[in-house]
Amino acid sequence: MRPTTATLTSVRVSAPARLHLGFLDMNGALGRRFGSIGMAVDQPATRLSATRANTNSATGAESTRVLKLIQMFAKGSGTGFAIDVAEAIPAHAGLGSGTQLALAVGTAIARLQGRELGRDELADTGERGMRSGIGLAAFDGGGFLIDGGRGPSDRAPPVILRSDFPDDWRVLLVLDPSRAGVSGDAEKTAFATLPEFPQTAAAHICHLVLMKLVPGLKEKDIAAFGEALTEIQQLVGTHFAPRQGGSPWTSPAVGRIAKRMQDQGATGIGQSSWGPTGFAFVDSDEAASRLYHSLVEAAKADGVEIVIARGRNSGARIETT
């Protein structure tokens, strides 16, 4: 039985980062636009704790953003909340930091109030899920995810596929702390000024997803999965290149290390969202370790970091005291 608000004194939330692996249809000819491919990963993560207080306060990482979120979720509650963020997913890195932080704060406050907010209410109050439903679904249940894009309503995109990610596979993340992906008003402007995405390219991506990417995932055929994902990333990356300095990569250094990973046997090469984080997939922990040790010094020399991550097949962890 869940504790009542009279006995519940604190809530801890741990929310996973997500990778955005590409869009299905930026053309929108069928009435739905975007449609995202993505997955939850076990690191980095956002971890916070929340308690009731006389006034609203935020400490730790991302305190300014957290205080704003407290005000959004606690509006009209008649009490304050104190939230401490022990760890935060890097902001504007293509890892879904804003969505995970908003959902974690909203969930913690709701639990302290004796309520449980649904996915859509969390998204609406926290102003998330405007284009992609991957971050919302990663928070809910983790795994490999595909959403159906934005339709005529204001609701967040529906999840049309959720599958466990193979336990043996690993994804190498390439992070560039010196760069930031497009976000906020700049992101809205970038989307508004991109050229029209060809309907034939959208159809080809959907074909790749349905007949190669997902079957490769289900059958644990990393060659098929990776080939499809690399091709999808090339199509999407070329479309976004005009808003990324003419390159599919926000960080040229990330692109160089990812290409070296591909040359050494990794597959499914690309950039998450607007970057700068890049990714590459391998079929085992041993392969990931070999690549890491082969390239870690070159990555450091180029100012980037390599992290070995696993797919996370569960959503946010919520603990109450």
C-alpha cells in the first residue's frame, strides 16, 4: 500500500537518459509528423530527492531549471517543496535531459501530494513531448521505442512499439562537453527553416524500420539492426546538416571518433537528436571494452569522452520514505 501524504516524508527518483535514433517521417503527408525511434540507456541518469517544505527550493545540479519546474508542478498546492538533484543528465547533449528532469520533478511532487500523474498530464504540465514521445516512454518503461508522431491533437505522440533491448549488446556514447545541441526557441526556428523532407525518403526510412531495423532487434541480428540504423542516420543527418554547420555532426570531433569506431567493427553509427552526443553499437561487453581502450586516448586528445552504456529495459525508479 502506498504511504499517505501524512506519513510520506521524501521521494527519490532516478530517471534514465534516452537516445533519439532518428525520425520516421518529417514530411507529414499522411497527417502525422516526425515519428521517433529511440531507446533508454542506463547512463547517464538524473537522480533527485524531494521533500515538503515551507517554501520552494532547489539545490544541486540544474537548480534554476528545477525551481521553475517546482513552480509549474506545485502551482496552487499551498505548500512548498525542496528538491535536491544529486546527478543530472548533461543538458543540451541530445540525451533527453529536459524531459527526464521535468518528469522526475513532477512525479516526486505528485507523490508527496498523494497523487499519481499520468503520462499525458506530466507532459502537459512540464511542457514536454512536443515532437517526440521517446523521453516520456523511456521514463515510463524503458526499452527500445518507436512513437507514431504528432497528429492533429495536442497530445504527445503515441508509442507504437516497445521492445526489450538485447542484454548482451552495448552502445558506446561519444560525448563532447564543449558543444551544445540546438534547443528551445533556436530549435523551433531550426525546424521551421529546414527544407521539406522528401516523401520518398520518409517512405524508405519506414521501410527500413519495419523490414530491417525492428526484425534485426527482435532476432538479435546486430548487423541488420546496425546497417538499417546507419542508413537512417545518414538520411536524417543530411537533412539536418544545414542547421549544424553543414555537417551531420554537431561536433566534428564526435564524428571522427564515431567513424573510427565504425572502421573497427561497430555499427549503427549516428548522432542522438541535435547532438553533440554520438553513438555506436556492438554485440558484446568485450567488443565495447576493446573499442573503448583502443580509442579512449584519441578521444581525450580530441576533447571528447567515451562511455559504455547498456540498454535500460525499465523506466524511472521511484522510492518513497
